[in-house]
Amino acid sequence: MKFQNKECCFLCWRKPCAPLFFILVFGIANCHTIQRIKECGVSCSQGFPCKNKQLDDSFNFFCRSAPKDLPKNVLENMKISTVMKCTPSSRCSLHLNVNGTVIFHGHVRGVEVCALSLGSQHTQCMNIRFPRQKQKYYQQKIHVQANCLEVDVSEHVYVTMKTIPDYCKVHLEEHYYVEDCHNKDVGKHIRSCISGKLDYMVNEGKKFITVHVSNILEDLDYNVRLCRKRFICHDVGAHAVIKKEDANKSVTLEYSEILPCLCIEGWSAMPDARRTRLCPFKNDISILWDSITYDPKRQVLTWNPLCPVNAEVHLCWMPEHNDRCLRITNSLSDEHDKVSYSRVDTQPSLCINFTTDAGSWVRCPFASGSFPAWMMETHLINEIIQIRLMSQTKAKFSVSICNQTNFNSCEKLQSYTLDHGGTLDNVTLNLSQKICGPNICIQCLRVDVNYTFPVQSCGIPCMLQDSMPNQGSSLQMLVVVAIILALTTIFTWTGYLTFQVCNQKRLQKKLQMKKLLEIGILGLEITEEHK
């Protein structure tokens, strides 16, 4: 069984809008190695004796005025980093490593380092106490370090460093963001980041997906499900649990239809577990353009995709024998979810065009002819151009005679308005034969809707022939045809009689010649006998 491996991607590096600075910072933050520590605690430089000692909760709660001889820079150079502490059982935790510099002074008995989690509002502190009566260190800079402040993955903390006792306006502060699971060290060793690796195989015939999981926590069950991703991934019903004791880490999930937002999601069976997700059909977006509906009562055309997609949508008109769909003015929409158009003409040539970075697609919802539409026909009758409008619904039309200056432009010469009651009868408009020419067009547009496109017939000939003859012309034609047939019959019969007469005369001449020849021969024979 061959599986396809898909890596989860949370940041698209190819987007040109991503600032270079952000990319560099993000890359450095998630690629560096986390420092390991065996034990946590406090320490001071230069052999300075200090220790971690808890204070009374009220001792440093309020600040007091600083002594006049206290240096303004008694605290400086606070730096924060993340360290990792692991047990023999390979359970690792993250801690803040806070470093700073303190000028040893008689009024300062130590340093308090605190971290406030802005998510949980939980505060934890460490106290670095200095010994008394160490005159040899007076006014010297002492480097201090505290690394027992445990933090969670991707936590936002507010770190402060104060003197003991707390002197007003004598403190250091900084916001710090703990590395997330994208950091290689954190993602590999922190338990909450181990979300597993998913491989899959699709059977499109039977509509199921076989999922194999690896790199999971062996002491916990593992959940696998199918979900439809929008802002969050919504459950679609297919769910399975892989027991921790199962040797075969594979499950089979059924699906109803292939969608680009249909995803596989897996996570360990523990609270707030990190989830891993992959979407096997994310590139199959053509199915999204078929989610088009039309409400005949409200005359509303709606596109409601089954998955969110970043597409530019507009209505267009597909002319006959043309592969290019002509855009309808003021129909552009760049909504990512639902697009609606009210009072839309239901012509078969009215279509919706979808454009994304991957390409362009056109769908014509009325092309099947299942919705009532209207038609325009032009007929040439004697010296009249007759325009017929047929409509299955009530509609109002504007009929224009125009001069086509180019492919997309037609200069109006005359305009007429016609109302159709939606009956079986046709609405007609008769125009003079004088309106003709190769660039003259008859253009018809429905004006009682918001979205439509004109239908036109061009190239009106000036030498008109009756395309719909009346009864008088039909009778005349029949008389002419009858006369031609009669004359043809007479000429044919006369020719036949003439041929017969000539043929009889020719036969009579042959008989006469034969008799004369016989008489001549007989006379010769008699003469010979007398001799």
C-alpha cells in the first residue's frame, strides 16, 4: 500500500506581500536550537553569593520612594530566552531564562523577577536575595540569572525585574513570546506539540480514505476524522479512534464527495491537544463553480460555494460562435463566500465567470433551457423589416436601430419601447426598408431587469427579397409555373409528332428505293436471257 505524504503548511512563503523583515524574524525564531538545562534555579556572577528565597506576599506589593543616592541604572540589560528541561522519561518542559545586571548597593537586598501570562493571567515570581554587609562588592555590577519560570508553548508573557524592596520607577519590563510548535526543538520534544504524522490513500471508486498515522504519543489513544474546513474545520461525521495498544495505526474513513476543503485531521486523546491536518483535494477547485442556484420568484441568481475560495466573480454574455464571455457592466464581485445577483435575465447566453490565481472558469446556468427566456426574430416582408419578440414572461424591451462602429460599439440611430405580456402572441415592430446597410444593426435589450445583455442582428440588406410571400404573390407564382409546364408539354408533344412523321417518310423512301433496285435487277436478268 502506497501512501501520499503531505506536510502541514501554516505560512505561505511565496506570497509577495509578506515583509522581508517578518520572514527573517519568523525563520530565525523557529529554526534556532533551544538551550537545555538539567536543573533550574538562580545564580549570580563573580562568585557573588545569592539564593532563591520566597518573600512575604505583601513585602513587595507596593513600591516606595527610591533613596537619593540610589543609582538610576541600578537595573539594566534584562534579556529573556527560552530553555528546555527534560526528565529521564523524555518529558520536557519550557522555562524562561531571565538575565540582568544589578549594581550592588546598600539599599538593594535583591531582585524580583516575575512573569505574567497574558492568556491565563497567571503570575509566577522568583526572588534573588543578596547577602548583607558585603562591602567589597559595593557599586559593582552583578550579573543575575533566573530560569525556573515555567511557560507554555507559544505563550505571550509580560516579564518584569524589580529591586527588593520595590522602589518606584526602578524596574525593567518586556513582552516576550515563547516559541511555538513550528520550532524544530519544541515541536519534537514538547508533549503538547507532538501531533502525529498523517499519510493517506484515496479509493475514489468506493469513496473512502485510508489513513496511517505515525510519530504519535504511544501512551495515548489517537483520534482521526474528516472535516470540512472553513474558518474552522467542521465535522462531517467520519471519525475513528486508534487505540494505543493497536499495532496497526491505520483507519478507513468514508466520504460523500470530493471537495478542496475536505481535510483529514488527527490529534492525541488529551485536553487541548495540538492537531495536525492535511487536505488531499485542495487543488480540485473546479467543483466549486457548480454551486449555482436560481430563484424564479425572486429572480435571484446565487453562487454559494461549498468551500471558501478567493475568486473574482462577474456576470458575462456568451455570444454564439465565440469562446470569449463578454463582461456585463457593474457585475463584478470579489466575495469569498456567497454572491447574489437580483433581477437577472434568464437568457441561455447569460453566464458567470470565475477567476482565481489558478485560472478562469465559465458556467452558464440557463443554457439547459429549463427557464423561460425571450427571443428576437427579424423578417423581410416586401419593403418592411418586421421585428418579432417572443417571451414566456412579462417583460419590457428597448429596440434600437444602430450603426456598428466596431465590435463592441453600436451608435444608436432610433429607439423604440415594447411591452410583452408573457402570452403566446408575439409583439411586432415594423420598420421601413430604407433602414439598411452592412453596418446597420437591430439591437434588442430587456430593460426591466438589472443584469442582461443586448441581442442584435446586423447587416440589413438594401436589395430585399420576399422572405415571407403573401397569397397574391403565391398565386402568381403558381400561374407562372403552370404556364411553363403547359408550354413544356406542348413543345414536347409537337416534337414527338414531328419526329414520327419524319421517321415514316424516311421509311417510305427506303421502300421505294428497294423496289426500284429490285426492278433494275430484274430487267438485267431478262436482257441476259434474250442474248
